[in-house]
Amino acid sequence: MLENYIPILVFIIVSLLIGGVMIVLGFSLAPYRPNREKISPYECGFEAFEDARMKFDVRYYLIAILFIIFDLEIAFLFPWAIVLDDIGIFGFFSMVIFLGILVVGFIYEWKRGALEWE
């Protein structure tokens, strides 16, 4: 029964060997010429001005959460659009209600100023 897993074991061993060989070749053949500019910290085109462990503004997280919500909305729209003929009027109005709730949430966030950037 375990002989069915031999191809998987061979695949794992071969992939680990190939990965290891590539890493060793990269370290042994790549030129290593560090200078002050190459090893200096770099952030978006200018020198780092604060500690990397600084606190982020809550708005970053809010925008990220809003992006995920509206990105998932689009992810639900594609399969719905494909099967719209099969699910009929019930599926149509279910999605209209879903989109309505999301639009109400978007308008709420907009009115509260969550999308304003100071």
C-alpha cells in the first residue's frame, strides 16, 4: 500500500535537490560586491526617516478592510453572472439585496469620512 506514495517521495526528493543546487549555485557563482549604497535602507525613493516598528495609522487598516470587502463583492459577482440564467428571478433579487447592503455600507463609510485622506 505504501508503494503508491513512492512517486510523491521521489518528487519531493528531486525538488529539494534541485532547489538546494540552485541556492548553492547562486551563492557560489554570483558576484558579491557590497558598497554603502547597496546595503543602505531604502524606502520608496528616499532615506528611511523613522524606526521600522512605528505604529501605522488606523486609516491604513480601514482602507485595507474596505478593499477586501469590495474585492470579495466582485468575486461573488462573476459566478453569479455566469449562472444567472439558471437561478432565475430569485437569484437576481438575492444579488440585488446583497449589492444594496454593500452600497449602503459604502455610503455609510463615505459619509463618515473613512475614505478621506488628510
